[in-house]
Amino acid sequence: MKGLIILFTVKHMIRKALKRNVPLHQYFLDHVEKHPNKDCVIDIETGRKYSFKEFNNLCNKYANYFKSQGYKKDDVVALFIENSPEFIALWVGLSKIGVITAWINSNLKLEPLAHCINVAKVKCTITSPSLLPTLKSTISAELLDKNMKIYLTDGNESDYTALAKVIKDESEPPVPAGLDFKSNLCYIYTSGTTGNPKPAVIKHLRYYWIANGSGVAFGIKNEDVFYVTGQ
């Protein structure tokens, strides 16, 4: 009986969401409006905390910067980053302008890493200072295009743009034409049991279904805190 109630609840939520037909970030904005000063993301390693309003501002900074650099709906950007607030803010922010993000496992090296980036046909790759050597060694092995555009989340590498130093505009970007609930959100990768990891397309609809289905099934409430580890 409990399973039927969960199924009915989730299906009802999906029907309402399909009727509304807005991209995923609009649901995040609903929570920003309701709980602007509530904790949204806490980085356990550094102790950094972001309220919903602060985190949305960070997402907007990424969105507006990449929009200013000519990135647009259906462009693909690889995220080769450890699990961090920046990882979440980047994919949420880029989704606001319709950019699809490819979520690259931060443990990959050389051939598997190159395959995941190449198969997604990315316009650029965003990485962290700690993972830059892995990315550079893959390029040195001639497995990735040496002219591929690379951004760093932060750092002082003179050859690369450190995003933390250039993102400024916190304003909410307009929703691009054609971006809706059925648009592509991101690529995640299967384990590749018969070879290299394979990308799976996750639409805004599918992510909403997974997130809300899990929330209903596990009885997650507004006051709960979710611990997320690994990637």
C-alpha cells in the first residue's frame, strides 16, 4: 500500500510539472523565494555555507559569465571537478542558459577521461586546480585536442581563466527560447561494462522525477540535511 501511495504522489507531481513546463532551475527559484536565508549548501571540508539566495547568486554568476562568452542553449560543457559547491553551482547555473553539462568522473585518467570528454563533443572543459595535472597529462598523451578551451574553478595558473576571479553578475538571466521541462539537462556516464563509460542523456523532466521520487520514497522534509559524497 505504501508503494502505491508513493507512486500516486510522484505521478501527480509529474503531471503538474508537465503542465507547468518550465526548466528545472525554476523549481530551485521557488525555494529561493520561500527560504532565501536558509542554508542551502554546506561544504564539510572547508566549512563554507551558502544560503539559498547566496547559492543562487553564485549560479547566476556562472550563467551570466558563460553567456557573455557566447555559450548558448544546447552547447555542451564538461565538468571535470570533485564534488563541491562549485560543481553544483556550475551545472545549475549553466542549465539556466540552456547549456548541457557532461558530468565527468573525477577519478578518470587518460583514455577513459578522454573518451568521456570527446564523446560528449564539448565546447570547453571546466576543472579544478587539483585535477588540472590529470587533464594536462591526457592532452600531452594526444588523447584530447590540445586547443580545447579549459577553465579553472579557481587558482593562479596564468594560461587558464580562473572563474572565481571573473564571475561578477548576480542578476537572474532570462530563460532562453525553447528551454523547458523536456530539454536536455546533463550527461551522466554508465560504468561501461563492455568498454568505455557511455553517456546517458538526463532531461530536466527525468532529473525532477528522480529527485522527487527519492524525496517522497525516503520521506525527506524541508528541515532535513542531505550528505552527499563522492562522484
